[in-house]
Amino acid sequence: MSKILLVVGYVWPEPKSSAAGSRMMQLIEFFKKAGYKITFASPCAKSDNAFDLKTIGVLQTAIELNNTSFDGFVKDLNPGVVLFDRFMMEEQFGWRVAEQCPDALRILDTEDLHSLRKGRQQALKAGNLFNDAYLFNNTAKREIASIYRSDLTLIISKAEMDVLENKFKVPKSLLVYLPFMLDCIKNEDIQVLPKFKSRNHFITIGNFLHEPNYNAVLYLKEVIWPLIRKQLPKAELHIYGAYVSQKVNQLHNEKQGFLVKGFAQNVNAVMKNAKVCLAPIRFGAGLKGKLIDAMKNGTPCITTAVGAEGMFGKFEANGFVEDAPDLFVNKAISLFNEEILWEVKQSNGFKIINERFNKNKHQDNFSKQINHTLNSLQSHRFGNFTGQMLQHHTLQSTKFMSKWIAEKNKNQ
């Protein structure tokens, strides 16, 4: 098997903008450490925030949707492993990889379960409790089909592993639990972080192209922050995030202490100087990068059940998990005012990073699963007849629609 990895990216990685960007960089680091020569290809336009992969020895190439040029490109590259960044890329390019490089291991990285996030958003919009009727949506049909067509699928949250295994009955052999892979926080790193009395104000952060983040900030503006401000009239909430739109900037109000700061060039710098992180996330999926950033920088958090999902496991949270607005506010104020409580919650966060998201442990497990699957790829695929069936039937329609579009584009 060739030690060549092709990553088919939905977007170019932006680790300063989103948790998805950080996740992709962690995967690239893993494969580089394993000795792979890596090519990153994407049909997406590159933004100014995109990481320059050339600086770490990763080849970069642009590819086109619905274009036969990809066939020659992937055949010449002849990767041993192909990593699809989200199910949409597997839909577009998976059948081409299967045709041109049938022996390549095909891995899907879901980032988060899009169908779970979509269903929760629809339930919230309708004012209903989330249930299976919202989970089994059209996005789920596409996403689960993509999981079956792939040899392995990376799942970032144990909560999502549970959904896939118990709600959708996806075989465990197709799934790999792989959360964020993080360096341990050393005592000397902790000692240099600003202490309780040196910090001030509240913070929230998130990429505003991601709808749950805008919804959370709007909820802060309309419900949570007025209640906090009533008890802490001099407090400020600093709101950071990439791709701040006009509708976000319009929420800025200095008299209310509701300050939209925009893109943070260095998330660690702004997070470590804040006293408390607010993350009232009402819908979403996956793991929340803002909570990871907060724990790494010793900043306790208040979040919701959705925000906490998959984050803490058996460990005590680095703050509090509350869905009711009044409880959320009371816990936020307690953390802001009480130094001993704050220090206990801060310590919980360091333990979670070092034990639940330990890079060495998860890299080792992932490496074993890749090697096992590569060494038994034929029998692994034989054991996944549903995937073979979907590869044959579902992608016939995708394949010929794509070829029709390609021919149509030639004549324009």
C-alpha cells in the first residue's frame, strides 16, 4: 500500500476560524507523523484565512466539481488512503475514487453529524422538542448512505457514535471514535496563565458562517445578557468570531456592554484574559471548539446540554451545564464572582484536555484501526453489503448526473 494520502476538502482548512479547521490540521498532523505524503485538494475558493499547507510540506491543488479531470488526477496520484472532508465531498468524488483507485482506503470525516444538527435546528425553529421524526431527515439519508459507502468513518463525539449505532443501526466496524487530538497541558503552562483577579469580562467566540453560533449570540443578546447585566452592570461581553456579518455587527451596543470584536488573530490571547466563557448553544452537533479553547486557556464555561454533548464524559465540567435561562445566568454570575469555585472549574478543564482528548492515546487507536482495515480491506468490504449496494445503485445516478453536467459544461 502506497503511503500517499489524498484529502478531498470541502473547504481549505482555517484553524484560526473554526473547530473544523483545527480538526483537519490534527488529521494532517497524524498522517504526516505516520509517514504519508499528503496532497490536499478542494473545489472551494481559498480565503485569506486559509492555512498555507505548503509551509508544512503538504501539496495543494484545486479540483473541479463534475469534471473528468479529477479522474486522471487521482489515478496518477494513486493514493493508498483518501480522506473525504464531510459527506458532500464523498458524494461528489467517492465514486470517481472507487473507479480509478479501487484499492484505496476510503475514509469519511463527518466533522459533526450534519443530519443531527439539521434536525435540531428544525425542531427549535418549529418550537418543538427534538425527536426521531426530526432526526430521520433527508440530510440523514444522504449522510448515512455516505457512511456505508466509506470503509471507515471518523466520529468526533461519543454521543454521535450512540446515535449512529442505536438510531441508525450502523455497524461498529464502519465507525471510528476520534475526538479532538490535543497536546497535554503541562503545569508550567498553567502557572503562566492569568489568575482570577487578573481577568475580566465574559467572552464568546465562534465562526459566524456556522448558524448555531449566530443563534447563540442572538440568544445572548435577547435573553441571557440583559439578565447578567442587571446584576453586573459594569460587566462586558466580548464577542469574537470569523466572518462577522452586518446582522452580527448590528448587535454591538457599548452602553449594554455587548461588544462585537470580530475576528481574533490569536484565540488564546483573548480567551486567557477573559474570566468566563458563555456558550448557550441551542442546536448543533459534534464537539464545540470554543469549549476546548476555553479549557486550554483556563477559562471556565457555562453551556447548554447541546453544547456539552460529547465533551465531558465521566469528568466534571469546566463550569456548568444549564438550559434554563435563569439557572444559566445564576451560574455565570457565581463563576464570575467566586474565586475558589472558579479555580475548581478551571482545574476540571485541564484534566479533561489531558485525559479525554489526549493526542497520543487517540492517535495510537486510530493508527491501529487504519492498519487493521488496510490489512483486511477485501473482507472488510465483503462484510458491508449495504455499502456495496449503495455504491452500485445510489452512485449510478450521481455518476451519470455528474457526467451529464460535465458534458453540458463542455458545450457552454
